[in-house]
Amino acid sequence: MSYAQGGGLTDTGRATRERIRLEAVERFGRRGKNREIAAALRVSERSVAPCLA
């Protein structure tokens, strides 16, 4: 199944996803560990794995 540009989310859902993403970036900047960041943001550990590309 393919989704439109927004990934199948509403505007509110996209805003929430972006807020969580930015919070994860900030926590990585403070040298947070994946497990701690994921728990704090209530997402999977895989979701917060840093992208080095």
C-alpha cells in the first residue's frame, strides 16, 4: 500500500510526528542512548536509531 506525501497522516498527526522527531534529535545532541530516548518519547528503539546518511 502506498500513501500520499503525508504518509497517510492528518495535519495533526504529521505535526506530532515532527515534534517527536525534533525532540529525538535534541536528545541525541545531549548524547542520549537509544533505549532512553525511545522510552521517553514512547516509540520503538528502532524508530530513534540515528541516520548517519
